[in-house]
Amino acid sequence: MSARVRVPASSSNLGSGFDCIGIAIDRWLVASATLDRAANGVSIRRRGTLHAVRVRGDQDLFTRGFRAACAARGVPPGGVSIDAASDIPIGCGLGSSAAAIVAGVLLADAAFELGLSRAQILEIGTTIEGHPDNIAPAIYGGAVLSVHTPSGLVASPLQVAPGIELLIAVPPFPNDTKAARAALPQTLPHSDAAIAASRAAALVQGLASGDAALLGAALEDVLHVPFRRARIRGYDAVVSAAKQAGAYGATLSGAGSAILAIAPRERAAAVGSALLGAWQLEGVTAELIRCTRPVSGATVTELSQSSRPVATEQS
């Protein structure tokens, strides 16, 4: 049996939603898997931006997702050939790792008809990734809040006001996600934690309402951006240019290197030009991604025996 899946990119954190909020982005990973019961292990053909990926077989995220899904149902994975193509930038804070993990899980789910729910796929993917902020929008689409509870992860869709637009300027250099995570302090003062909590709440309400003051506050993160910004060439200049052009604010997309701005729709074109222009002055030619509409989550678009969407059981 063979299966084909399509998984979106994602931007996480959106400022103060550290490790818990993300939004699907209109860039895609498409992958197919063909089972070969006469073979052992997973072989992968990579195309597009995936050419840049160089990892050992046991660290490969397609493989880890595929095998984890099989293990969840006690099914031996056997041999499988995966063909994957992507236009998601690698290592720039656009969820390329989460997309690969989700693709691997979904390919196993479809090929073996495992019957995994979206909630189970979220749990499996988060266990591999370490946090759900990119995994959840890759699965569900749109903007998603994910919360750890005593009974497991809960993912809830977030409203995004139609009058705002997200713009992401992607430079041609990646950021080391592990190094960015290692730069974070182990503890913060209680006063900083209180600010972080209020700004995370401001992010949820600001996205829903489009309120300028709330979004401006939400994009001034205190948990991770202050410790990561120095790693991104031109960060301060690009953020300042976005604000001067009319953005509510700007921040890292994930851990960077991409920078995300949120702007009123009528100022979006000017903000996009300002993002690119500021980086150009730094000697960097960046690419702009404009998020003008909601993006759907992962789907199974082809099966050898039947076609069906991602499991429809709600989390």
C-alpha cells in the first residue's frame, strides 16, 4: 500500500506565545510512502529545500515519526520508501522539522490504516519535537493554542481577525535551533513571569480582535526573544523598520532566523517592503511570505486503495 500526505509550514510563538501558540503558513511539504515488506528500514528521497538536510538515519524526522506511529499501534514498520519534496525553508523558524514529523506519522497512519486520531497524532509528534507549537498547526491548520493538562495535550483553534495580516521575512541563512534553545536561561524573575503571562493573554485576545495595543504588547516577548535576538543578523533594524512602516510589532518566527510582523491589512504592503528593505541595507536578500488567508492543516491526498482526510476525531 502507498500513501501521500501534504503538510503546511508553521510559525510558532508569535511573540509571547512561547512553545504553545503557532499558525499554519502557506508553504508545503508533500511526501509519499510505499511499503516494501521484503525490505527493512526506511529509505528517503529528498527534493526541494530538503536537499539541505543531512542527518543520520536514526535521527531522521520522517523515520522517527513513521516508526513512532507504528509503535503506538504495535505494528512492525517493516520496509518503506519515502519520497518527499518541500518548499519550506530549513532552519529558519518555519516548522520544517514539525512538518517532517507530522508527515512521517500520517504516512504510517494512512499506509497501515492505524486509525490514529488527531489528538493522538499531536501527542506522538510533540513527544518527538519536544513542544507542540509547530506540531499543532501543522496538523490542524490555522492558528492553534496547545496546552499541557494532567490528562494530556489540549489543542484549541484561535481566531485571527480578518483585518490583520502576518508577514514573514525569511533570510537566506538558518539559525541553529538547538543553540537558540540553549541560550535561554533556566529561571526568570517572578515579575518577568507575570509580564509573560499577561502578554500571552494579550496575544490571544489581540489576534482575535485586531486590537493594536494588545498586539503591540504581545509582540514584545520577555521569555525567549531577548536571549535570541543577538543571534540574528539585522534583527533590531528589521523590527524597527516594520514598526515605522505601520506594523503593530515584529518578532522572531519560532527561534528565527525569519522575522514575523503583524500589521493592519491596509499597511501590509508597506510593512513587507520595509522588512525586505531593512535587511537589504544589512546586505541580506530576504524572501517575503504574506499570510493573507487561513491555511488548512495536513491532509492525506492520495491512497492506493482509497482517499480519506486526516483522522476526523476531535481532540
